[in-house]
Amino acid sequence: MDAGFARAREAAARMGAGDRLVLHRQDASAYTASAPFDVVLSVGATHAFGGLLPTLAAARAHLAPGGCVIVGEGFWERPPGTATLDVLEAAPDDYDDLATTVDRVVADGWVPVHGHVSTPEEWNDFEWAWSGATAQWALDHPEDPVSADVLEAAAEHRTGWLNGYRGTLGFVTLVLRPAPR
Ligand SMILES: C[S@@+](CC[C@H](N)C(=O)[O-])C[C@H]1O[C@@H](n2cnc3c(N)ncnc32)[C@H](O)[C@@H]1O
């Protein structure tokens, strides 16, 4: 996590925004702020708030007038079988299909102003990068006490993806603004 924070600081500094970046290391659901934000973002982390709609409710509380929420969430590309559910430790109703996911968001009082459905190529790249970089670190640090565990975790993730949720779990990123009341 420290490495991630350091990379974020470096990137912000490169973009000339280093003096405006504030990073918080805490449970996101406990976050409070004294001023609202023009953009509130949650990508792949709705579990922190107990699901998609609770995440949007939390985001709404931080949103400035005219602002937008960017939320990234999984959906069922096709009905999940037991292999998928086992690997993800998920229940069938943890996600909906894409149309139902968007319908629920709209019924909750949001207007999608843009969206992106991750392509199979993007999923492949993400998963190979995740498991590949993790395995690479383990191979390059054989003396590290966690090296073997890290190599095993990389293999477990890779096989879980290939045998479990590849092609079944989709991912959508929505740009949302509150619907007029
Ligand atoms: C699937 S990752 C997504 C990470 C990042 N948003 C991205 O798109 O690459 C989920 C992240 O949520 C974080 N997370 C889980 N529960 C959380 C919580 N209660 N508060 C803050 N972060 C949490 C995890 O540590 C993990 O980094």
C-alpha cells in the first residue's frame, strides 16, 4: 500500500497537482469531508459500502451541485454456474445482468451520462497483469519469506479467473449525475 501511495504522489507531482493531492488510509465507509466534491469515484470497491446502491447513496452525500459519480461495478455477462460462484465466493444475486444493473441505478435517481463496458481484451490484460506481475515479483525475490505464498496466490488467482469467472463476470463503469427531482 505504501508503494501505491508513493506512486500516486509521484504521478500527481508529475501532473503539477502534488500540492492538491490528499490521500487517506482508512475505511472508505467512515470517510467524512467538510466540503463536497465535483467528482466522486468508486471503481471495483462497492463491497466497502455493502453494494452498488449503498455506494451511490454514500457518494451522493459527498457530491457538489452539478457534480458526477464514476462507479465501476461487476455484472453477470451470463448466468453464473457453481464454478464461478465458488471462485468469487458470491451468491447469484450479488450482481445482475447489465440492463438490470443500469435499471436499478436509474430507478435509484441517477442519469447515466456516459459508460464503458470493459472489453474481453481489457479483462484479459488486467488479469494477466495482476497474476503475472505478482508471480514475477515472487520469482525475483526467492529469498523473501513470503515468496512461495505470493507465487501460490498468483496461481490461485489465475486459475480462479480462467476456470471460474472469465467470460461470466463483466465490468461496467458508469458516469452518473443525480436525476432532477
Ligand atoms: C478490486 S480493488 C479496486 C482497486 C481500485 N479502485 C482499482 O480500480 O484499481 C478493491 C479495493 O477496495 C479496497 N477496499 C476494500 N474494502 C475497503 C474499505 N472498507 N475501505 C476502503 N477500501 C476498501 C481494497 O483494499 C482494494 O484495494
